[in-house]
Amino acid sequence: MSDSPASNEIPAVPLVSVICRTMGRSELVTALKSVAAQTYRPIEILLVDARGGDSPLLDPGNYDVPIDIVSTGLPLNRSAAANAGMSAASGQYLMFLDEDDWISPDHISSLVDFLASHREVQAAYCQTRLTTPDGKLTTEKFAQSFDPILLMRDNYIPIHAMLFERRLYEAGCKFDQQFDIYEDWDFWLQLLRQTNFGYLEHCSAFYRAGGESDTALSDERQRYNQEHKSGITRSMLYEKWMPVWSGKDLNSLLGLMDQTESIRKLDATIDDLHSQLSNMNDSLNATTDEKLRLEHTLQDTSQRLQQKENHLDHARKHAEQLQHEISRIFQSKSWRFTAPFRKIHQRVVGIQPDDSQSSNSQ
């Protein structure tokens, strides 16, 4: 790894390091070609051999950008491979690109320009288009604007959507090797302790569905199932971060999950629609033309009512699942055992301990 600049100033034309963890999949060629097609220069690629095989991954001479193959000779999990790539990188800006995804030619230039003009943030991400496994575009996008509390609940940033300054890595932000899924979510939470994120309403990244990360779910409720890999890993992540988060953070998170007001409004809307239906039924003795018009309106209102009831049912179930997950974590042994450390942390950072939380965690 080359030495970082003597100061925190970013050079006028900074080097960008693109870290690509690979198991040697055929889609790797598309990913690397998308990097070579970038309008921005200078760029380097750190190709991390995660499979630990003896056979060569590719011919580096086929790409119009320097490629450094990083290999320990042993298989690496996703977190270890990411750390190996960052350790070998020389750029002032870093980003990741999984081998089954790709980026448009202006992706890096757009993010570099944004960070150069917004010095108050050290990381920025853009919108990402979801594609089918064979690379066909869909209408679905990851387009969530920056919300630090929402990021505590779920990861909404695909890993290749983000460009961040090297100084965040030098400050100690590294991938936690206990995570082989959601490792990027944990890494974003680490970056969040150092800086807010910039958000570009510009779509220049493409995410192929059905990748290797095992985070795609056929049923979102699996996120809370403690017999499912997703639910188990989410619990591990929360057990790591809840002792770090302040009472203010946790209160904001609980507020985000509390959908009581939303459900109340939906209930009121449904009551209003029921009232409209009742009034329409009373009016169906009007003339034939009027009756047809009212029947059409009645059908339309019935459909809206069904949609609202479905939305209400989904919201209730989601709120119950989230409240159950938080309650399970508050009751866990790790939460109770780390209570003294949270008190110490709160005193160190100058936060007045919350007596109600302290008593509940004993």
C-alpha cells in the first residue's frame, strides 16, 4: 500500500481505487469493462482473488486501466476480501464493485465531482437500477435519499453505489469478518460514525438480481426469522451496534418503526370510504344513467378501499415484526450484559444516562 498524502487535502485529480472481489465468475468481464469505460481518470482496479485458486483470473492486458491482482493464496470470505482490497489500494477515493454488477461511464466522475464540491461529506452514493439475472433492466431502483436513522434499520445503499474518501479507512473503518452477508451495511454504519453521506439523484449503477450475497429474500418476514440466515445476521448486527448507539439514536429508531399514526390515518381513510359506500348504496334507486354512474364510482371506491385495507394490514404486520425484533434484542443476554459499558460510554461522550433503559437492561 502506498503512503497517503501528507495532509487531508485531496489532489486536484485524485486516484480512484475500484476494489472488485471475485470468485472468477463469467460476469467479471462485464464489470471490469464498465470500469475501463469510465470517463474519469486516473483509476486503478484491485482484483481480489476470493476463491484462492491457482489458475489465473484474467489477462490484465485486455483492459485500458491498471489492474493489480490481490491474492493470499487462500479462500477469503466477503469481508476479508474487502479488507485485503482496501489494504492494497493507493487511491484517495475508494469504491467497491461486485463482479456481477456494473457501472455507467459517468459513474465515478459524477461521484468525484460531488465530493469535490461538498467538502462537508466524505462519502457519496447515487441511485442504482435493479436488473434481471441476465442483465435486463427493470423499472425498480434503489433511490432512497440519505437518512441516517433509516440506515440503522435497513441497508438501502448497494455497495457499488458509494464512493468514499480513503481517510475513512485510515480512521479505522474496516469490514467486520464475523459478517458474510450485510457486511456492507455494517461498514456503512462505521462510516456513518465519521461522516454524513451525500446523495445524487442520478442513476449510474446497476445491480444484478440473484447475486452471491444471499441477501435477496422471497419473503421480507425472513429478516426476522431466527432460523433464517438473514434473521440471524441482522440480530448479530444489532447486538454489535445497540451498545454503541445513544439513547437519542435508539429513540429515533423506535420512532421510525412506530407506525401508530400512519395506521390511525389509514383507519380514518377506510372509515371515510365505508361511509361513501353506504351513501352510494342509498342512492342506487336513482335513474338508470345515474345508477350506472354510481355503480362505476362504487366499484372504483371499493377497489380503493381494498387497496387501503391491504396497505393497513401490511403496515400492522410490519410494525408488529419490528417491535418484536426490538423487544427480543432488549431482552437478550448481550443487551443486559453490556448495560454497564453503555453507561460508561454515555458518561464519556457526555450523555445523561436514561434511567428507564438502564433498569430494563439489568
